[in-house]
Amino acid sequence: MAGHRTRRASAAAALAAVLGVVLAGCTDSPSETARRAESAVESVASQASEALESATAEADRRLDDIKGGVDAKDQVRLGAPTVTDGRASVEVTARNTADSAKSFAVQVEFTDRDGNLLDTVVVTLDDVPPGRSAEATARGTHDLSGDIRAELGRALRY
């Protein structure tokens, strides 16, 4: 929940900066208004970049903390991504080919149609019985729009 408050506060600060530029444009020269607008846009882009870096670092940390995990990308499938209320989500299916119950940690990367990373999340599927499949939904943490793709990042069975 704290992440939502941080993003809302960042968005509010960015909106205030852009509104400040617009209002200041009433008295500034056109070139000064353009410079201020460019600075505000760069600030918003920087905040978005930092949020993505943070999400990527968190996903890496969660996967790196798993002891004894084996690569399971060939046992995981992703459905078609959807965007609801600005958040991307995708169904994740993991098939346990081991002879005992195993858990899975799956990193899903949401990208645009050009392959640019927009968001990344890790979803876990716990105690999947041997020879069975389990499903979970990976939900993004950032507001996204447009043509969103879901790609399988890392997948570990443990």
C-alpha cells in the first residue's frame, strides 16, 4: 500500500510541476515556458525510470533469495495480457514435472510492442502437486496503457 501512496504522491508532485509551468507561462517568455515544461517532463520521466529500476531490483532480490531453485522456464506458460484500471495482468500456468510437490517463482516482464520494459513482477505458485499444473495471476504495479506484451523473465522451481 505504501508503494501506491508513493506513486500517487509522485504523480501529484509531477502534476503540480506541470501546472506550475502552465501558470508561469502566463508571465514568462515562450522560450522560458518551453524550458520549464521540458524540465517538468524530464522530472516525470526520471521518476518513472526510478520506479521501474526499483521494481526490477525487487524482482531480482526475490528470485536471488530462493535457495536450491532450478530453472523452470520450460514448465511455465503465460496467457494473453490485459490492462484493467491501468494495471497489466496475465495468467501464469506452471506445470510441475518433478516427482514431489514444488513451488514456483515466476518473473513476468510487461513490455511495449517494441520490447521496452515497462514493469516487472514476481508471482509465486506454492506446493504444486507432482504431475499437476497450477495457475496464478501476475499483476503489474505501474499504470500502463497501449499495446502491452507479457514476457517470461526468470522462472524457478524449488
